Amino acid sequence: MTDAIERVEIAVIGAGLGGAAAAALLAGAGFSVHTFEQAPVFTRLGAGIHIGPNVMKIFRRIGIEKTLESIGSHPDFWFSRDGNTGDYLSRIPLGDYGRREYGASYITIHRGDMHAVQIDALPQDRVHFGHRLTAIEERESDVLLTFENGRKIAAGLVVGADGINSMIREMLLGPEKPRFSGWVGHRALVNMDKLRASGLQFEACVKWWWEASRHIMAYATKGDGSEYYYVTGVPVDGWEHETSFVDSSREEMEAIFGGSHPVVQALIDATETVTKWPFWNRDPLNLWSRGRLVMLGDACHPMRPHMAQGACMAIEDAAVLTRCLEETGTSGYREAFALYEATRRDRATKVQTISNANTWLKEPEDPAWVYAYDPLTAQLG
Ligand code: FAD
């Protein structure tokens, strides 16, 4: 690595789900963009994720909608069911209904599969893994970024897509750890042979609910039905671990959810490897940008995942930010960032609030305001 300073028009920090979307959209709009990611190489991380029609429209623009549709599962409904009796609390139509009414598919998919497709869609010489940002210096006509590996980049604009512990957020608002939400999620890809051996039906997308909003969200992550996943939401007293997750066990699942509906019991019985993740939170931020720095996604509105829209909001942010910069050009960045925040703040905060409350689709409701929204055509400002 060299000490010489290289120049880029736009630097995106973080090649997660939001950063990869921003890089693709900004490049597609003709900007010169480089993305810097701390992970040494791409890894197929995580497990399941829902992607709503609001974001599949953006993936259409990026050119990866068909590929993701061919990999992911297409649930016809989001079901909510009582975890003990199995009674249906809501049946929210998706599938063909969603394509017709909301303008694109609703898919559930392995997050790593989706992320790989997003990364592959980027010009590979402009995605720089092994680049952990360690210092930011705001200067008169650019921002000097220093990476752990010694590389120095002078960027005209910097997009902080660096997640909940964002350095860009810290630069703008000072150091502050996210708050533990009081909830954890257990995540497991279940053993399909055991699941099939139960002889029961496993719906493509179902949320099981118990008292105090405890739940299990279970769904297929592949269109061919070869992978089934669940994530729980469970209130706990605290989180004392230093790591981002810890191992859990079938016994722990049994202790929390045992004795429930037979389909839930079959899920527990088919659990081999399960991990436990803390859910972190922040209150809505009062600043999304300053000067040449701007944030998107979990960097500025992290939320508990119960609405399955956190990454969707990050990707919507990316689409709107791109449109705002297209309106003004990079030289009009102040105006663009103000327009971006004005367009995004209310929607992101509303989703953050409902997600944290964990009420989404528990009872019959019309989700059109989330799914029918088109970030590529919605009015700016
Ligand atoms: P991230 O995806 O966290 O990406 C940030 C990136 O920045 C990372 O790659 C990180 O390595 C990199 N980075 C950080 N610091 C630096 C640095 N200093 N230098 C360089 N790189 C850096 N959302 C949905 O839409 N649908 C769902 O179904 C859904 N399910 C979820 C289930 C669970 C259990 C959880 C925990 C979350 C879920 N979410 C879901 C939310 C979603 O995962 C997040 O909202 C989303 O990942 C945020 O994207 P992001 O790009 O802002 O941040």
C-alpha cells in the first residue's frame, strides 16, 4: 500500500446491503463511485431476509431482479398465527396479488445469496475489500479517508453505509454505543430431512405469535423449497456478551417455545445449529448529513427487525439519495443531501417505529403504503 493520496468522486463506506445498492445505483446514474469494505473478502453471511416489492423495483433498475426472483421463494401470503392454537390472526396476500397491486414480487431469500448477486453486479475494480476506515478528515474541497491498511483516499463525497456502529455517524454526532433493545433473535436454518419426516406442512412465510409479542418468523429462503429458516424475537433481561452473537441450542428453543403448536414443535425438533443475536437500537437521529458526509441505512436508522424492512429502508435510501444527486450533480451536494433527508426521514422513522413496536401484519391491515411505494418515482422533498 502506498501513502500517496488517491482521488475519487464518491466513496461509499461499507459494502453491506445498503452500500452495495448505493454503489450500483450511483454508478448506473453515471457517477464515479468506489466502495470500501472492512471485511477481507465477501462472505455468505446471515440467513433469511424478506425483500418487499418496494425494493424489488430498485433491483429491477440495478438489473438483478430476475436473478433474485429465480433464487428466492415467492410466498403467496404472509400468515400470522397463534403459536399455541395455530389459529390464523391474519392472511396478507402477496404472490400474484402483490405483483399486480404493488408492482413487483415479494421474495424471501438467503441474505448471503442476495448480497452475492448485489456484489457481482458492481464493477469489481471499484469494490475494495480489506479496507477498514479508521480516520476521516473534512477538508475545504474534499474528505480525506484513511484506511487501516494505510491507503488514503480524498473523496468528493462520502456515503456512510457502514451499519449500526457507523464511523460516519460518530463523526457527525459523537461516540455513542447503540442501545440494547431488550430483545434477542435466535436464527436457524433447519434440517430439511427432519422437517419432511414430520409429515407436516410448512408455510412459505409465517409468523407465530405468543404473549408479550414473543414470536418465530419462519420462511423458505429458496424457491425450490430446499432451505427453511426461522428467526425468533424474545425479550430478555440483558446482553452481557462482547461478541455480535452466541451459540444457542435446541434445548434453549425447547425451553422457550416447547409445548406449542405441532408445526412449531417440528421446527424445534429439526433445529441443529442455532445462534442468538442481540437486537440493537438508536433513537431517530437529528442529523443525516453534514458537509460532504451523508449516511444511509442502519448508520442512521437502525431498528429491531420485526417488520423485515431494515435492509429495504437502506436500499430505498440508496435509490432516493441517487435521485437527489442526479437532480443537483455532485457540486450541489448540500441541496441534494437536504432533499434526500426531507424525502426519507418520515418514512424511515415510521418504519423504524412500527418495526420496534412489533405489530406489523399481526392483524389484518393494508401494507400498501410500504410495498406499493416506488422509491424511483416517489415525489422528492
Ligand atoms: P450493514 O448491512 O450492516 O452493512 C454495513 C457494512 O459496513 C458491513 O459490511 C460492515 O462490514 C461495513 N463497515 C462497518 N464499519 C466499517 C468501516 N469502518 N470501514 C469499512 N467498512 C465498514 N431487513 C430487511 O429488509 N428484511 C429482513 O427480513 C430483515 N431481517 C433481519 C433479521 C435479523 C435477525 C436482523 C438482525 C436484521 C434484519 N434486517 C432485515 C435488517 C437488515 O439486516 C439491516 O437493516 C441491513 O443489513 C442494514 O444494511 P446497511 O447496509 O445499512 O448495514
